[in-house]
Amino acid sequence: MGFFDDDNDPFESIVREFFQESRPARTTSSKDFLKGEKEERTIDYIEEDKKVYFVFEIYGYSKSDIKVEVGKGFIEVEARKKNFDGVQDYLISKLEKGIKIKKNLPGLKVKSYEWTFNNGILEVEIETK
């Protein structure tokens, strides 16, 4: 009896699905892979009483590379790498371009805000009016 012989065994169907349908994509060079790489960022939003919290994942940057601006109806985060010591060559062009995230938030009335950045996680705390 072979590994894929029993069609009625639920475990066999899982194994078959895993080995037959999840083949890794082939790339011809790392340059092609980086060009086609999809950029995904996670942004969490939490609202409680008179405070709003935003949590951004921004890996590869340090606190001095980050700029945060919050105003009436918007939040803007910009990251641009300034120091490339210890950064691998293939990441330099990506980090050099930087990122800019701007979210329009109609109705947001800002009293004050502060932000922290640690281990690639940016947390913005906004106190509303």
C-alpha cells in the first residue's frame, strides 16, 4: 500500500493537497523576485473613550528614520533609511526608497499625540477632543 493509495482516508487527502498543490514558485534571479514582491503592511486601529491608537509594522528602520505627523482628519507616517551600516545589499534600494503611509480620518479632532517605535512596531497614541 503506497502513501497516496487510500482515497477514503482524510489524512491522505490532506497530504495529497499539501504535496501536489503547494509547489514553490520558481524565480530566475533574486532581482526578479524583489521586483515582483508584494508589499504588505499591517495597520491596527483601536479606539477607546478619548484615545485612538494606531499600530504599524515598519521593519528595517530605526526610530531616527521615522517621521509621524497627525493633524485634523489625517495621520501620516514616513520612513526613510539614513544609515545603511550593517544592511544587506539587496535591502538597501528598498529601504532607501522608504515608505509613506497617509490615512485620511474624517472627523478626527486631535488634542495631542505621541508615538513610540520599538523592534519594527510603531505605536501612535492620539488623544482626541
